[in-house]
Amino acid sequence: MKSKNWFKPLGIALLLTLAACGGGGGGSSATPDVTTPALEAVTVASGMNPSPDGFAFPNFASSASTAELDTADMVTMFGSTLDICIDAATPCVLTAEASAWARMVNQARVSGHCEGLAVLSAARFTDKLDPKTFTLTNTGDVTHALIRAFATQFFKEAQDATKKFSKKSPSDIVATLAAALKSGVPEYTLGVYTDIGGHAILPIGVEFPSADIAHIKVYDSNWPNADRYVAVNLKDETWSFAFSGADPANDPDMWTGGKGDIDITPFSARASATCPFCGDKSGVQKSLLLVRSALPNWSIETADGTITPGSTDLGDTSVRPVRAAGTTTTRVDAPTDYLVSTTIGATGITLHLGSTARVSGVTPDAVFEVNAPKTTSDTPVTITNTSVAVDDPKVVLTVADKNLVASGAGDANTVSSSGDAVSVELTTTDGKVVTEKATLESPAIEVRTGAAQGVTEGISYEVLTQVSTTQVEKLTVATDGKETTTKTDSVLDNQKQTVVLPDDLKAPDVKGGLSPTAQRDASGTPIATTTTVAGAATATTVAGATPTTLANITATTVKPKSVTSTTKPPTKPATTTTIARGRSQVDVTLNIDAWTPGVNDLMSSGFSAVLTITNGGGTPTTTCTDIACVEGTAVSVQATGVDPTSSRSITTSLEYNITKMAGPFEVRCGTTGAWIAATGSGTSYSAKCTIDSITKDETLYLRA
């Protein structure tokens, strides 16, 4: 069954292809390899901006809203067929398998909705919908549309495409995005990962501040109405991204990575998305596991080998962090989420859990769940395509197949599906083997022994059966063999879409390292407006690529000021930075009149000179590696002052940092600044200077 009608925001039915939050997962080898276009160093933009095209409210944990993926959402996504609704009846009552899949999604969204925010904003921009996205609030139809967008991370088609791109280098990712954005609309979501964290953002443009550096401009739902970017070193094949820092160029906990730690997911991968649990499960050739644990100390033994939270790809098995609360790879004191894609095969896989955990999964034959409390020892959990087994009475196992579902907790516990029934077989504390089945007559059951959590002392085992949509019958068997039957008005947990997590697995309201939500929320801020001014063409040369002239862009550019040099090094194209109209515009230029080494001197090349502008608009960093590039640097910035859009006072500052210079030198920031002598020895010297507040044209000086 193909999925449909992903969003109906504001009463408008919007047919949309979606992307996956977190970007993880694997897929079928039948998916063709993607072809990387040639990298053209041309500034390109979709025309989309964080304001008015992004959301004003920031990314949010599920605790921020009472909304969840519910029956209405499932019907909107997949229709009211027999796979979704019992007997395809109206009003819909979800089948056991549909409910289990919804629980898996609701478990995953506990920590945030980054991909949903990226995808829905892109869809509204592409379809030119009103009112503007920036004016929407996180309520009602909007929230449910975001949740449905988030849910597509579990679609096989998205996982297949993402895994192909996860094997590409960072420069290949840049090339693909630069080519795609020429269409004038965003076509991919972007995933970046550290060892214990992942984040999804929306690429809206690509800039090339220097020959070896590309900036992927993004809408980042953690930072509404802000200019954010992922910096890619095209030469070293590395990337960096400010997850938690307000200044994207100076985040002390900067995320960094390389090939395998960055991927993209095309919206087109969802155009033919299939329901992952419907019919013969044709949408699932592999198995997908969602693992949430209090600590990242779990492991899974697969046919490809043993994977852990630090793994990426191992044979045909992949693991990607959905998101971790911490912002550095050293933090291990917060719940973590991972998506694991693997082939279970005939021998199955073995899961080892070292802390409180909840694991959900979709196999080619069923949907399963493992709930392991904090007191659980490292008892292995064996998983096949049709069964889950563990010898620990504290662990609750669940298997759902079509409209049959059974849960069990006890010693020697196995829950399995034969297609016609879902069986629970376990052993009580007094050695009795108990077997119960969920069938068409009793489609939802739960069996637990006296050793299971929540069972009254003196009980051998109990069987709970959902006898109606609102009533549960409980058969209690005491250790002396006495049986008691009672009925209560309630619903079994394996019938619900809601997930109640133990304290160890709950997410913080604000992601680790981020400032409080109220400080980042741009709700109520006037929508940004832009002024189009013809800009001067510049040229950027990328290693291994043909030099390309950048097309004029809709921003203001400032020509470099005339600078003379006693050594007369060859002139290179000026490095310029573009900004949007706002506070007063001032220029920052470089002066090397006092530079005496010749152009061929070791001092004149091979170093790294990085000019970083904070809150100045446009491209925040400019990098040079030789003196000719330094001579041509001229940057136009927005000066310190009151922003007319937000009415906030904003301070613009700069830092000029030169490293790896082959000999002693000095640097000065501003005409009133002091000369700062470099420190170092041999052929490696470094120095930096700063201007705390830029209020007028400034000149930076370099001498040796």
C-alpha cells in the first residue's frame, strides 16, 4: 500500500514526499547507487529563508505537546484499510500492528521533531502556501502534520536512499546539494552525527567562502530565524557544525566529522513510499530496530558482526543515532536513540542491554517490543523475524502481527507469531510452563508470572485479555492453584498508541547544551524582508574543479578596497562576503603594506588565516592560505546596532586568527589596536587579534 495525504495543515490536503528525522537506517541492495554530479563552486540558493519560510518556534520534545501519532494520523497517512483499521470500519479502531508501529514512532519523537520541522517547512515553501510558515503556531493540525512528517523515518524507501548517501564523501554531499538547489526549492534533508548524537536540518543554499571551504546554509529548527550552516572542508573531507552554540562559528562544543557522519535524504524517496507493516510487509526487506537506552552501553550480535552505539556500517548492517541529549561525544549520562537496520536471517540476532531500555522493531513478519527495566541484568534477548525470547521475568516482550498481539513477562519467556496466532510461552517461579495464545477470538492478551513487575505476591501467573475496546478480563492463578476472574474498565498497554517511558528514558525538555527554549523562540518576531541588490560576480576555485564565475545573487556585495604592497604579490580575485540589508553597513579590509617577505618566500604561503565575524550577517568566516589571498580580502558586515526587524541590540565582533606561519610575524585589529606578536618556534607561528564591537569601517594589519 502506498502512503498518501501526509499533511492536511490548515484544512489544505497536501500530497508530499517526506524525509527522515535523524537520517539513519539501511535498505535493500536493490536500490541503485546514486551518481554524484560534478562540483561547481557556484553560490546557489533555493530562495527559502528561516524567516518567513521556517517555523518561529524551536524544535520541541514530545513533552511540550499533548499531541501524538494517533488513529486519525494513521488513517490520514495510510487510509482506513484492513491493515490499519479493524474490519476497515468507521470510526477506525487501529489494528494491533498499526498500534505497535504508532507506539514506535511516539517513542522516537520523545526527544524532538527536527526532521518534521524541516520537511513541513520545505513543503509549504515549495507549494507557496499561505499563511507563511513563520506565523504558524505549534498547535492542532500543524503539530500533527509535523508528527506525521517525523514518522517517515521508518519508511524503507527513505532508509534505502539515506544509506546510499551515507557512503558518500562530504564533498559529494556538497556537490549533490549545490546541483539540486539550482531548481529553486529544497530537495533534501541533511543529517549530521557524532558518536552519541544526531540532528536533521534543511539545506537551503551553498556558498564557497574559499577554494577549499563550502558552507551549506541550513534552516535549523533548534535556532529559528537564525543564519546557520554546516562548514565542509573540501580538501580534507571533514565537516563542522554548531549544534548548541549561538554563534555558529564559535561553538565550544562544535560537532565535527567526516565521511559516514553526514548524509542526505531526498524528498523523492518518499514519493512511492509503502506502508512498512501492511499486507505481506513488502515495504520491509530488512528489519528496523529503534533502540532507546539510558546509557549507550548496548550491543547487538548480527550476521555481520557485533554492533554498538559507536558503530556506523558493518557489512549490510547500519546504526545511526537519532538524537542524544548531550552535545559532546563524551557525555554518557542521558538517554540515547538509535536506528539499526539489519537482516535478521534464519539464525536471528542477539540483543544485550546494559541499562534501562526500550527497543521496538519491524521485521518482514511482525512488529516487536522489548521493555527492560533498570534492574535487568545483561541477559541476552534473542530476536527472529517472528519471535522474541529472554530468560528474565523483569523484561516484557511483545509481538504484534496484523490484528493479533501478545505480551509476556516471566522466566524462559518466548513470544512468537505463527501467522494464525501469537503465542506466549513462559515458566513460573514454581516451574510451571504456561502457554497462552492471542487468536481471532481473543486478539490481545498479556501473560505475566509472579516474578514480573506489578504482580501481586502469592500469584503464580495471570492472563489479561482485552474483551472489548474498553474492558479487560484478568484470570489470576495463585500458587496454590486457585483461579479468580475479574473484569475492569481499562485498555492493555499493547493496544495503545501512547508510550509511557520510565524516568531513566525520559528526555529533557531542552536538548543538552542549548539555551532555554524561550531564548531561542522567535514567535511574535516580525517576518523578515529582504532587499534585492545586484551583486558583483566573483570567482572561486575548488581543488580538482574548473574555476567558475559566481552568478549575481540577491544580496549586497562590497568591492575590495585598493591595497598596495611593497612586495607586489600576484593579485587574486577578492574574497567577498554577502549580507542582507539591516543595520548600518561597514567594511573590514586587510592591509599588508608592512609585509616584506616575497611572494615565493615560505612565509607567504602555507599558513591558515581565518577571519571570523560574529553577528555580522552573510558568510561568517573567510579563510586564506597565502598572502595574495589576504591582500584581496574585503568583507561587508552589519555593524553593531539595533536590528530593525527584531528591535534587539546586536553586537558585531571579529577575530583574526593566523596559524602555521613559517616564521615570526605580527597582527593588529583596527587602527587603534595593538600589534600582537606571534608565538611559536621553527616553522609554526600563530597569533590572533579581536575587535569586540564593530561600529565603523575597520582595517586589519599583517606585517613581517
